[in-house]
Amino acid sequence: MSTAHETRATAAHTPYEEEFVHMMDDVDALIDSLTNPLHRKILINYRRHALLEVSGRYEELLAPNMTVAEPHYRIFEGGQGVILDGMDAVRNFYHSLADMDMLVMWTGKQKMAVNDWGFAGEAEFNQFVPGSLLGDNVFQFADQAAATESHYDAESYYLVRRTLAFVWPYNEKGKMIGENVYEDVHSKVVTKVRDENVITAPRAAELLAPLIEKYGVPE
């Protein structure tokens, strides 16, 4: 249910922004349909995690009330994997994405199932990526991107759309243990976008700020 912290949504100015501010509609509907307290807590955690991440507020999602002390991430795309073991590795990953201006991402339609161990699902996934950093894979660090020969315009931004399957384990207290993410490589579409249609990091934070506190911090 809504909390006193919820404020009026910021108006979307482009079709991408319209998608962006509605990224959690499917999750909200599922949360509101659940009666199991742990299952609700898990999905409220996921929802808050995702919105904080895209807002650049990743330190908040890594706090002890959201995430276990030593999380483990496994992200696979294009037949390659990024394995992040422990809090330092996960924090550095988010820091690298923020430095490369690659935290503006959002889900489209989401289908998921939740249980005591966590949740699994599939989602349309969208991300703005600078052409200078866009290679075969998206989730790569700056040194990897620099070493990759790219045929994209380095001065432009691109929208990468693809389908991801994901499995996120949680502990018995509803705290996130980690992320397992798998790309459907055949679903990926890359489109150059005009500069005025790119959602910047400050704009993303502005758009999502009214949405984050809808359910509060899962307790």
C-alpha cells in the first residue's frame, strides 16, 4: 500500500520516460495480490533495489537492511559472464557503471514467480549505452570496452533492448543474497537515439524519486 512518503509523480516528457516511470507496474500489481508476508517482503525489496540502483543510489540498496553482507552476482550475456563475489566486488561494479553513465536502465513487461527462497522471472530490459562503450556485451568495465573494437558512433547514445531471465535468491529475512542474470542473445536490438531522448542520470533520479517510497523499506 502507499505510504505518507509517496509524492506526486514527475511528468514524463518522452515515450522513453513514459516507459521508464511505469517499469514497476507489473511488480506493483503482483505485490498487491500477495498475502504471504515473506513473499511480499522479497518483491518489495526487489522493487526498491531496482529503483535505487537506476537512481544512482546504490549504496542504499547495499545497506544491511536490504542486502546480505557478502552478496554474489552472476551476469551472463553473449556467452560470457561477469562474476561478482562479495560486497567490495558488487559495490565496485555499481561504481563503474555510474562512472560510465550506464545506470539508466529499465524493465518492460515482467513475468515472475516468488517463493520462500527468492524469485525468478523474465523481463524486457532496456538500457542507454554510450557508443564509445558499446561492444558485443553491455555489462563490461571501462578497460574491457576500450579494448573492444566497436562499429558504433562514439559520440552517440544507443538504446539496447533485450530479454533477460533472472533468478534472485533471498534469505529467510527477505534480504537479497545475489543476482543471477541471463541474456537471450537473439532478442537484442540496438538503436541509435537522439541526444534529446536520452534519459540522463539526474533526470532518472528525478523521475523515480516519487516512486521509491511507495512501499517503504521492507521490514
